[in-house]
Amino acid sequence: MFVKYKPKRNLLQTILHTEILQGMALTMRRLFSRPITRQYPDEEIPVALGFRGQHALVRDPETGGSTCVACMRCATVCPSRCIRIRFHDEESRRVVDSYDIEALRCVYCGYCEEVCPVNALVLTEIFEYAAYSRDPFHFTREDLLANWDRFVEERHIDRETYVNPFWRPRGMPEGRLPAAKRLPVPSDWTLEGQVVGAGYDQQ
Ligand code: SF4
Ligand code: SF4
């Protein structure tokens, strides 16, 4: 059933159409006030601290590949089931054969990067990756490593000192963090500041 909204108006409002005057007054006020809109894409938009954007696998400067150890924690914790990892055992360690993320199914909860014991995965601050088809949103391991390269280049991030706030969940005692999550943190890094990388322009 369609219910028509009928606002209550008094006689004066009906005769003088005061809403029009109110609207005009608002328009005039806004006309001379400082604009709050940004001229995107001509004007750069700073991302909010802790923004979770395009997925990336951190490139290991020593091996040139990913530091993922195929522990499967990210794939297990992912509520969208959009991470698929294939691996094989080699002596006493696992070797990743493929690592895929269906980004269109991702809800950007950040659980995957939070649970990764070796900080191999990150949701970068990159948000400009629109496309006209689904295919570009299927990230293979190579795509994810390329995403990291792009992130490093665009944000002028120092790989050695980069720290993602979601690698260190709030409230987690230092001693309970895996060693890899403790070691790369610079001495001036604080949870409150949510420093996301050396050289990164904070707001
Ligand atoms: S951010 Fe959440 S939904 Fe997206 S891949 Fe990670 S765990 Fe899955
Ligand atoms: S949690 Fe980290 S190390 Fe484990 S499979 Fe995922 S990306 Fe690899």
C-alpha cells in the first residue's frame, strides 16, 4: 500500500509558502560560506588513518617474493571466504603455489592482515582501483605483490620501517604478539598515532 507523506502546515505557511523562503535563505548562506567539497580527482583526498583499501602482499626485499608461509590463517578467518591459497610441503616448510583474493567479495574487515603472523598481507591505503569488469578484482599473488610495489611508490613508503596499525591490534599486550609483529616497529611508533609508514603524510 502506498502511503503519501503529507507534512503538517499552518495557514501562514500555506499562504506565504515560507519553505521557499527558508530554502532561499539557506542557499544564500551557503553561497557565501567556505566550500567543504573537494574537487576530486583534481584535488587529492587524504585517506583517513587506518583506512583499509586495496590488498597487497608485502614484497620481501631479500627474495623478491612474498613472505607468506601458507599458514592458512587469513583464509580461515576471512568471513567472505575470498582468499584461496594453494601450497605444497617441502621438507619442513610449506611453499605457496598460488595465492588469490577475490576482492569483490571482500568486506574489508581487516581480519586477514590482523591474523597474519608474519605481516605478509596488508590492506593498503590505495582506494583508486575501479574497473569496468570483474577480472581486475581477482588478485593473484603477482598482482598482490605489484599492488605492494604501487603502494610503496605512491606513498613513498620505506619498506623497512612500514608499520600497518592492523598488524598490531589495539589492546593486544606486546608479549602476546607473534615475534614478527613486534620486531619491525620503530621506536617512535604509537598505537594512538597510527603511523602507517615512514614518510607518509599524516593528517
Ligand atoms: S579484509 Fe576481511 S573479507 Fe577481506 S579478505 Fe581480509 S578477512 Fe577477507
Ligand atoms: S596469514 Fe599470512 S602467512 Fe598465513 S597464509 Fe595468510 S598471508 Fe600467508
